[in-house]
Amino acid sequence: MSEMWINMGPQHPMTHGLWNLRVRIDGEVVLDVDPEMGYLHRGIEKISEDRHYNEVVTLMDRTCYVAGLAWEHLYILASEQALHITPPERAQYIRMTCEEFQRIGSHIMWYAAFVNDIGLMTPFLYGMRDRDLVLDLFQSFTGARMTYEYMRVGGVRNDLPPTFTDQARKVLDWLTDRFREYDQLCLGSSIFHKRCDHLGVLKANDCIAHGVTGPMLRSAGVKRDLRKDRPYARYDAVDFDVAVADGADVTARYLVRMEEMRQSIRILRQTVDWLEHHPGPVMAEHLPRWLGAPYAPVGREGYLLKRNYAKGVGFSAVEEPHGEAQAYVVNEGTEHPYRVKFRSPIFANLSAARQYLVGYRVADIPPIMGSVDPCIGEVDR
Amino acid sequence: MSQATLYSVSYDLSNTIASALGSVLPSGARDLITSSGVVTGFAVVIFAVIILAATMLNTILLIWWERKLLGRFMDRRGAMHVGFAGLLQNFADGFKLFRKDTVKPREADPLGFYFGPTAYMITSLAIFGILPISSGWDTGALPLTLLLALAIFAFAPLFIFVSAWSSNNKYSLMGGMRSAAQMIAYEVPLLLAVVSVVIVAGSFDLNTIVYEQQNYWFWGPLILALIVFVAAMLAEMERIPFDLPEAEAELVEGWNTEYGGMFFAFFMFTDYLRALVGSVLVVLLFFGGWTLPSWVPSVATSWPLAGIFWFMVKTYIVFGVFVWIRASLPRVRTDQLLRVGWNRMIPLGLVSVFVAALLVVAKCVWPFGCLPTP
Amino acid sequence: MQPDDLTRVLAPKLGENLLGVEAFEGMAGRVRFRREAALDLFRAVRDDLSFAHLSMVGGIDWVDHREVFYVAWSDSARQYVLLSTDVPATDAHVETASAVWPSANWHERETWELVDITFDHHPDLRHLLTPDGYAFHPLLRSFKIHEPEELEVKTRHV
């Protein structure tokens, strides 16, 4: 067969979203790839410029629809720095709890999609079943299962319900058992190793040169985790290990993500204990009135108000489930951020697609892309 | 009364209908209708219709069986809402597909596009005309039934490739290429496994092969041939872990990407037809067909149609194992599949042929017993 | 790493093109430089200060001028650094960083199409998020999302 270009996307089972991977193939061998993004571009950075600080949180749920709370956390951290606000400690612990549960939820979603890519259907449904428990937890205190709109500049919207700690412990116990089952279904199968070992290799040097972060970078043996290296919220107060593997291949990424879920459970046991014994306020005091209100006034006049608050620039970096997310918020003294810029980890991970796809076979593309865990909402923003 | 056979049932039915019709018709027409030629011809038609209906019904039941089993493996319940325990779900799905339009891509070749799936289904259906399902329930003692069945079975890559090529879609084309490569590669070990059975049984006639298993079923001594046969059958049926031609993760839907409506239903239906053929062949060649071991009390086999009943039970159990494999294994890659086919399955098949030859020479093997003496 | 450390290493390399190093909460510092010295600065930051990992490139439209900023991470210092340069709105271009950090490639494509800042010698300056032939730059302040726009999209033929 002669060489040809095929479009894998925008609607294709491999994409896990809405993007187009153009692949040049010779028979079954991949010669070149060219990712085309932008099918899901909603201009979130532009819309943010016309919104109040707290209204932007709504958009953050839509950036990555499987890790909404992690993105809320990211934006809120940068905004608080730009607005010179310090949240109470209990709010910080609640945010950490949210982020870690979100990490588990996102990784289970990744697991379900990834195993489906290599033809394992059963674990897909196991994954979806267990992710529901995490969503139930979110529903118990945010009221939503996907678009939470929970965090606020200066704290969080409401405190956790009294039943939360018991429910969370039950979920954690259940998940600990299930992760063992997940491993048996994948690592116990020799076909899994045949499909995934030495596949999509991206060595540490290439990772760093191409800006690849998160589980992909840690699977190459680089021990880098912002929760350890640059602790935000109260990650300096909890005890956990950074998951690292050596293979730099698909199996290594699998191992890293599974270990990360176990470490998240470890963190969560500590934060849940802390939350049980330390009641307190969840919103900062002395906020500007428009920030303290649950919903800022919206209207044509609202946009025209110009008041003078202290200016500032905020930068935050969060270890999102997919990697290292960053936000840059410029506060020019009005109620709206002047400029918001987000750095999506998958944006960088996908930009290196040529490095880890060329030379493999067409049948290898789904497992490799699955191990990257693309979430197109946050790439296109 | 002698034992009912499929043909005797059809003939009796035909005769009854002819005489009932004849009693209300004038004498000239009555003579024509009740003449032996017309009754026999009509009996053949009834015979074919019975086989067709039974095959279709079984295939649909097989899909239900797979959905329920797969559901249980996945910690859910499968189809539940249409009919008792979802038994009628597949009929509903079939009607839905029947009502839908088949959209042909503008650049597709209409001849191949429509001919491919049709021929694929018809040839696969034809296999059931010659498969025996119980003693006497067959088309008669054709001496080479097994060979004929496998020959028809091997048509499939051609039709798949025709429909893939004429779809004018790159995914279809790649799926078709993979399908052809895989089916041709696994045809060889499949036949080697069959040859071992034929050597032991001394016949290509499926009735004889079942009869030869009266002392012990062949799966015990010919365990190698069984492994090779099942693996090759999985590849021929294009089921996980060998479902690369329609690997939905990379090829969307493989060679039937462009099909919708009734022609898509043809493909799906035929996939299960072939799965049914595979399970039936495993039962016939290795698990004693409709017979039961001699230590089973005769109560289990003495009632009418017991042979068909046990045959179906065995077939569904064998298919259940295929479903189990599907629920627990990931998919392999094309090159790995072909490497396993040529490097592992063919040597194993040759060894099993050798084992079969030894078995014929030795006649009796502990702990299985002896081959029946003709 | 403190802003003083950055100045000590960068000042000899850049001379007057280094406009200053300010403190920035949560970062090693904020380095302001003239765009003429962009490549020298990138090399110095990557090789001499070991900021091997470029995380983000972005642009800000300040109406009278535009700002390009870069965020880089150092594994040894475990810190970020912010580099920023101002370019005039009428002549908005700067040297590409993708020769030094390959990861800048897509970030610069995005900045080019959204904030209208051209990156000289960029290997692959095509539209990334907006369609080919999209003539607007949405992140400029002059682009109002409340007003209807006339969108003309050319279809790409492959």
C-alpha cells in the first residue's frame, strides 16, 4: 500500500474529545502526525475578561470536564494572589480534598477510557461504576456531578455536610479494594504487556524539552510533582510520596497513575481526619462586597463600574490530574480580571505528539493517546 | 414408528398440507398436488424454511445470550426492558435497523457495496444447510460435509474485502486488508486442527465424526487440536482478542464503517452466524455432538428431541466461553496476531496431527478408552 | 533563587537590554528585557540558570503596547521564573523561543493568532485554535465579544 494521510478525528473513538489527528501512514506504520486542535475553542480567556472574578469559576468547570474542581482551584489560587486575599485554613483543606477526589475521579475516567482503547471492555464499566461514588460525594456538597461551581475567591461556597467524613471514608475503603482488581485485569494479562510495553516511549530529556508534565514526565523517571516541589494550599502539611516509574512507556504511565490514585487515598485519609476535627469558617472575612456575595450582580451597569482596588498580578501552578496547570491573572483594579491566561498540561503533552507516535503502528495510536489522557476542553479552552 | 428425522418431519408436513389442499380442489388439481414429485419438492422447501428459521432464531438468541453474559461479567444486567429479561431486545433492534435507510457514500461502487454484505450473509447461512444437529436431523449422509462447511466458511474474506474496497473509505480498506490477512493466516491452523480430528475419525462426514466419539470425546486426547481450533476460530470469527479488523479504537468500525441500516444488520447478523457455526463445529468435532457420555442415565436422552436439546446446551456453553474470553482479554495487534498464527499455531497444529496419527495406530489410550470398531 | 541571583547571572550577558529584575510572589523573579536580546536571554536562562522547562508563553494587550511573557521552571531550584518583554502594538514581533525550548512551538502559535504577536523564525506559524483564514485576534482589547462579527472561514482542502 502506498503512503496516505488519514484523518483520525474530529469524530473518532480514539480522540476522547473533539480534535483531529492527521496521520501519514505506510501500510500500518505511522510516518508522520499532525494534531489539529481548535474544534472545542470557546474563548474562555476572552469571556473571562468580561466577567466578575467569581463568575469565571463557572467557566473553569468547562475547561476540563473531568477535572473541574482542580481547575477551579487553579484559577482561585491565582485570583487570590492577584486580589491580595488569604483564605481560611479550613477552606484550603476542603480545596485539597476536592482536588484529590477529583484526581481519583479523573484517573478512573482515564483508566476506563484507556482500557477500552486496547479492547478491554469489562474494566471500562468497572471504572464508570466506581467513578460514580466519587461523583456522589461531590454531589453531596456541591450539588452537581460535573459542573460544580464550588470554589470562591476567598474560600469555598459552603461547608461540607456533617455526613461527609463517614461517606468519604467508605468510598476510600471501597476504592482501595477496587484498585487491586484493576491491576489484576490489566497487569495480570500478558496481552496487555504485549500491547503496552516499550510503546510510545518519551524519554526524560524529550519530555522536558517539549514541556511534557504530569504522569507522562514522572513515568520517565523524573520525580517532579508541584504538590511536593512548590506546595500550594496545605500540601506541605500532608504526607505522601510522588509516584515515579522508569519505563517512559505506556505501561509506566499506567503504573504512575495507579500509584497516584493510591497516594491520593493516603492524602485524603489525612485531610478527612483534619476536617473532622477542625471546624471553622470557610470564607475569608473583609472581602469586597461584590466578592462576598454568592453571585455577583450582573447587568449592563455592572460592566461599566470602575472602582479602584489594589492592582496585582497572580500566578498559580497546580498539579492537575493530567499534569502541571498554570494560571496567570492580571488585576487592573476593576471587578473583572484584565487578562487571564491558562496553561493546559495536555496542550503541551499533545504538542509533542510527533515525538511519541512516529514509528509505531496504527493500532498503537489508541493506547499511546489513551496513556496521554487527552481532555480537549482544557487544550482548546 | 421409526425415529423422526428432519426430512421425515418435512415430508409428513408436506403430505398433510397437500392432502388438505387436495380435498377442497377439483380432481385434476388434486392429482397434481398429491403427486409424489410435488409433495417431495414441497417437502424440500419446508425443510429449507425450517432450517432457515431455526438458524435465524438461534442466532438472535445467541446475541441475547452474549449480551446477558457480557452484562453479568461487567457487573450489570444487560438488556432488561423489551420482553422477559430482554429476550425481545434483539428483535426490536432488528426492526429498528430494518426501518433505517442505508446511506451509500457517493463515491462508493454500488455493485460491490450491496453485493458484499448480501453474499457474506447468504454463504454463511448456507453452511447451516449441511450441519447435522442431531441424529437424523441433517440433509442426509453427504460424505464430505465437514470439508464443504469449511470451504463455504472460507469464502468470507473475499466478500469482506469486496465490500471494504467498494466502500471507498480508508478505514474500511484497512479493516478489509487486516481481515483478509488474518483469515487467510488462520485458515491453515484451522484446517490442521480439523485434519487431526479427521484422521482419528477416519471420515469427513460429521455424522461419522460424532459417531466415532461414542467411547470418548476427542477433546481429551486431541487437546492441542482443540486449542488450535478455538484460537483459529476466534480469529475467523473476528472476536476479541482477535477483532482487529473492526478494532473500534483505531479503525472506527473496520470494514463495515460505511454501512448502516439493513446492510449493517446483515454484517452484524452474519458475524453471529459465523460465531454460531464456530461453536457448533467445536461441539461436533470435540465434544461429541448431540451424544452424552455413557455413564449419564438414559433418562436424560430417552425423550424426543433430547439430542437437539443437549446439542444446543453444549453449543451455548461453548459460545459462553467465547464471551468470557471477550470480557477478559484485550485486543492484540495485527503483526502480533500474524506472528502467533504462523509461528505458534501452525507448529502446534502439525504436532496435533502427529498426535492424531499416534492415536489411530494405538487404537486404545488410557484413560480415555478405545475407538469404536467399525 | 532570588532576584539578585538572576541579575548577577543575566546582567553581564545582556547588558543594557536587561531592563530589571523584580521580585514576584511565588517565583524566582520577574525579568524584564528588551526584545532585541530575546535569544541571548533564553539561552542564558536555560543554560546558565538551568530553567530547562518552558511552561507557558502568553501575550497581554495593553492597548498602547503589547507584552509577551514566558514562564520557565528549573528542576534544581524548584522555582518558576517569569520573563517579559514589551513590544509596540504597531510592530508586534519578537524572536521565537522554539529554537531554545521546543515546547514554545504551540504556545507561540496560540499567542500569534489570539494576541497578534508575530514570532520571527518560527518553524510552523499556522493557526492552531482558530480556523485557517480567521482574520481576527480575539484576545485584543479591540475585539468586542458583544458585537456580531463577520466570520469568513476558508475550508482547508487536504
